[in-house]
Amino acid sequence: MAPVAVFVGVMGAGKTTVGAAVAAALGVPFADTDSIIEERAGKPIPEIFVDDGEPAFRAMERQVVAESLETYDGVLALGGGAILDEGTRKLLAGHTVVFLSVELTDAIKRVGLGAGRPLLAMNPRATLKYLLDQRRPLYLEVATHSVATDGRDEADVAAEVLGLLR
């Protein structure tokens, strides 16, 4: 068993929104690894960061992603930082990975000033730019398909992804 498609990209790229739309169009379930982590931890991700620290969160993320890549048969969205782990990037080999790219201006519009986003707690604009620059090469490394989302609505992006998957 393996996911039909795995969505990656920085926060605000549309992984959850577009992933859910693609799953619905394909008639398969949708899951977001961040939601699975929150359910297992019994608290939201910002609380995990505060209570347990980012290393504890990343350890949970590695485990959830590895399990999901092995056992989940729907459309799967990974948290924006999941690809930072080399082991996770290796596990993505052989899967259909869709990188939803977004530039800084659109990302800021979508995530706002970081409410509920622990990595954006300090200087959201500069931090998000850093995350985009740091992670883009890693997203491209694992991507089977890359889809630009800037200035586009969810239906348009989902239609392009569905065309790529078929």
C-alpha cells in the first residue's frame, strides 16, 4: 500500500486544501501528517513546540511520515518541514510527490502573520523567506511534479495536479 500522491511544500502552498480536493476528485481518503501528529500528541502543534520543543516534534513527524508512506492509500499532505529529514527524503523516493510551490508574497497572504505557526513567531516575513529559500531545493529533490500555486485558486491547481496524476 502507498499513497496515491504525496503533497509537499512550505506553509501556505495549499497542500491541505489542494490535497483534499484532489483526493475528493479521485474518490480516495485524504490525510495531513500534521493532523495525525496532533491527534497522537493530544495537542496542537504550537503546543508541542512550546511544551516539548522542535526536536520532539520532528521525531514524531519522522515516525508519522514513515508509517503513512508505508500504510496509507489515499492522498497525503506532509508538514512543510518534513523534507528537512534526510531519511524522510529517502523514503519519498518511488512515491508520486507533488511539490506545490508558492512565492513569498502569496505565502504571506495565505498564512498571515504567523498566528498558530510556531516557526513564524518572530519576524514572520523574514522567517518565511528563509524557509522558502532553505527548503525549495529539498522540495525539488523529492518532487515527481512541481506545480506553481501563485495567483491561482484551489480548483485550478487541483485540476492541474489531477492532469499530472492521470
